[in-house]
Amino acid sequence: NAGVTQTPKFQVLKTGQSMTLQCAQDMNHEYMSWYRQDPGMGLRLIHYSVGAGITDQGEVPNGYNVSRSTTEDFPLRLLSAAPSQTSVYFCASSYTRAKSYNEQFFGPGTRLTVL
Amino acid sequence: DAKTTQPPSMDCAEGRAANLPCNHSTISGNEYVYWYRQIHSQGPQYIIHGLKNNETNEMASLIITEDRKSSTLILPHATLRDTAVYYCIVSSFTSYGKLTFGQGTILTVHP
């Protein structure tokens, strides 16, 4: 299994540009989520999904959209990039059965810089 | 979810046990203690979790005090590859995977 994969690994955007960060998992996990990590800080939850067609907001959802059309994929869209969105973005997934939400597998991250 | 307090940094000699403490004095009855670690620039990695009994797996042991107000993660024989930021997180199943990561403890394992 490849686990949780994220593309791209690095990205530089100009203010106002839009883009989509890709996340995919091949473990048939129902639960997927997106976090951001700013320098020297812990991770903060942006959006999460408990299954295909179901998404909800986390702690810092403003400026980001998500959708979950398949179990495998959970893309994160930046609508109009701002310098405050410069961060490292991590995608995570887990099973929901046996109350395993909190035993999450994380991807390698996407390092985003907004100029 | 209950708040956790961890020391900002700790050192350990290679081959020795690393004992990482965590205080969670406001933990409620349905909340578990989870430990993750993040090796430089990588995504966090789940280590272990527990409710009230001590737990052990291939990576570590988790000791939770009887009153559940604190816990200790034990890496029995630390290696240089265990150098990482260790996060102690308290969460219940009803939080549906919404983990709250604090600042964690930077563990440095020395040769």
C-alpha cells in the first residue's frame, strides 16, 4: 500500500491565485482530514470528512473548500491564496469502525508558499 | 477536549529509556490519551493510545496514573531515529477525529 499520498510536495503561488492540493489514500479509510502547520506550531484542523459525500469544518476553515466524491480522494482547494496561507499542509486518514477515528495516518505534506 | 501540558524539550542518551510526561488534569471519563510523534519535516505518526490501563505495543509503552490526570510515554531503548516532537493529545470518540495538537515535547536522543 502507498498509504496517504499528497501532491504536489512543494508549491509557490502568487496572492489571489487558486489551486488544489491533492490527497489520496489506498487503505479504504472512511475518515479523511486536512491540517495546516505553521512554523513552530502544532497542527490545526481545516476540514474533515467521515465518508464520501460528507464534509465538515474544522478549526480554521476560512479560505478553503473541500469535497469528497470518492472514498480514496479528498482534495483541498484554495480559492484565492493569501500570504497567511503559507504553511505546510498535511492530509490524514483513518478507519471509523471500532472507534478508530483518532488513530490517523498522515501524508508527507505539501509545503505551500504564497507571495 | 481536555488540555494537555508537556515539557518543551527533553534529552535522552541513546540506548536508554526515554520517559515523556504529559499532564491532563481536566480529562473526562470518555476521553482517551493519544500519543503521536513528528520527525523533522514529516507527517505525524500515531504511536499509542489508552483509556486507563497501561498499554504497550512494538513502539512504546503508555503509563496512565490511576486518577488519569497524567501519563508517561516510554520509549524503552531510544535510538537516534527517535529524535522528534512528541505530542500528547486527549480526545474522545465523539470528537470524530478532530485532534488538537499542542506544542509537544522536542525529544533529542544523543549518541
